Amino acid sequence: MKAKIPRIASSEITSPELYADRRRFMQLTAGASLASLLPTGLWAADKLPSTANPAYLLSEKTTPYKDVTTYNNFYEFGTSKEDPARNAHTLKTRPWTITVDGEVKKPKTFDIDALLKLAAMEERVYRLRCVEAWSMVIPWLGYPLAELIKQVEPTSKAKFVEFITLDDPAQMPGELSQVLAWPYTEGLRMDEAMHPLTLLTFGLYGEVLPNQNGAPVRVVIPWKYGFKSAKSIVKIRFTETQPVSSWMQAGPREYGFYSNVNPSVDHPRWSQAKERRIGEFFKRETLPFNGYAEQVAGLYAGMDLQANF
Ligand SMILES: Nc1nc2c(c(=O)[nH]1)N[C@H]1C(S)=C(S)[C@@H](COP(=O)(O)O)O[C@H]1N2
Ligand SMILES: [Mo]
């Protein structure tokens, strides 16, 4: 994790949580973005300028930066929650490209620095609900994945999108273990991938993604269990048939392709009815589609969500 070197007296440093609260307050009062309102140089990590999207603010408290960046699932760096923050420094995020191919008219390889500028960078506060029944609230920085998809012009055969993480045990020592089939792969149906909530994500809390959170680019799909949100992506492939993700291979009875957050469908080994918000003591009820039902329930009209878990 990159050290934060303050350029101002430590008594004046605003923690990322307070920073976000202050930002929200300013948005409410002035309707302007934080980046334009706060003095620069509050901290010296690699910042990522963005404009807050008021459509994606939550009244819930954001999870402290420290928890967001030290309590992670990223099996390429180990299977315990503390491993990614400890081990992910071996990941080299430049140079970095994403190759987009499969059922598209214009296959293309994007350089990460070009990708950063492809569309307007937004800040969006999303809940992230892990299948392990904990959750966080995180101010992500990115833009809709649909912006990238438009560039490559999917063919009429493109029904699904597959995301593929870097496959390099020299940088990702967890890939030496057999715990999952590497590279980590995930997938979405085309309409899910095109949905405006699906975020191609480059940062959090005003900064570029820390390695342990999936630098330099990942997806965030807030109405699905966290494992759908693949990190450190190097390939995006459009397919006619439903891809089989790493987690489906590891446990087809436990991890389905859809994996929409659903409090009424339990994981075979535990209940999904409640969740623990990291930093809180009492559990809270898990909401259908993680609280995004109004936006996404229509994607699954007529589908049996017990069978299509
Ligand atoms: N490549 C890859 N992506 C991954 C994972 C992983 O192990 N490898 N873990 C997933 C899981 S289970 C969760 S809950 C989220 C966690 O994201 P965060 O650490 O940024 O909160 O990342 C997801 N993306
Ligand atoms: Mo997860």
C-alpha cells in the first residue's frame, strides 16, 4: 500500500472518511464536486480527479478507508483478509493493457492510461456485499462499463461478457496455489454489463485503486455478490455462450452465474438473510439486489431466481 505523505501539518489532515462526509455535505450545499472545492494536497497518494454523481450517493456512512484497504478478498495474494494488503505490492500496474475481443466488430487493446480518459470519471458510493455475509460502503471512481463496450461494437452474437484477471504467479504469488482455477474469471450477461450501475473502476476515496483493491482497473457490480466484481482485469471477451467463472468451477452448487444478492436464497453453508457492515456490531438485514432492486429487478423479470442463483 502506498504511504500517504502529508504536505501539510498532520493536525490539518482530513481522514478519507471525514473527507467523504465533507464532500457529501458540500455537494448538498453547493452541488459542486469535492475535487473543485477542497484545497489540493491534503494527501500525496496518486489522486484521481472525478465528479461526484449525485444519483449514486447513499445516506449510509462510508466504510473507513483503512478497512476498505486492509480487509480484502483477492486470492491471487492469499486467502486471508489481511493477505492482499500485505502482499499486493508485487503487482506492477504499468505498463498495463486490456485486450477486448470475441464477438465484437472492432477488437481492441486499450492502454490503461488511455482507458482512464475514455469517459468522464465519476465518484459513486456503492454498497459492496460479499457472499461471506459482510458488507462495506465505498466511494468508487470510474465510469459505466457501457462506455468501453460501445467502442468495440459487439456483434449480434454477443450474449455474455467475460472478465479475465492477470495470470502471472511472479506478480501474484497466490496463483501458485490450487485454491481456484487461474486466471480468475467472471462474467455477466450483456444487459447486465450494459446496465448503467456496472462500473469500470479505477479508484476509490479520491485515489487510484490500491493494488489490493484490484489496481489498475476492475469492475464493480453493486447488486451482485462481491466475487462478481473481478479485479486487475487484462482481458474482456464477448461470447455467445454463458462463461464458466472460477467460482462456478470451484463450487457449482455454491456459486451460480447470476449471484444476485438475495436474502431469500441461502448459500448451502450459511444464511444470506443478514450481513455485518464492516465496523458495525449489530447485523443488518440484507436487501434484495443489495438495495438496487428498483434499478435492476426488471433485468430478471420472469426468471426463477431460486434456480438461477
Ligand atoms: N481477481 C480477483 N477479483 C476478485 C476477488 C479475487 O479473489 N480475485 N475477490 C472478489 C471478492 S470475493 C470480493 S468480496 C471483492 C472484494 O473487493 P475489495 O477487496 O475491493 O473490497 O473482490 C472480488 N474480486
Ligand atoms: Mo466476496
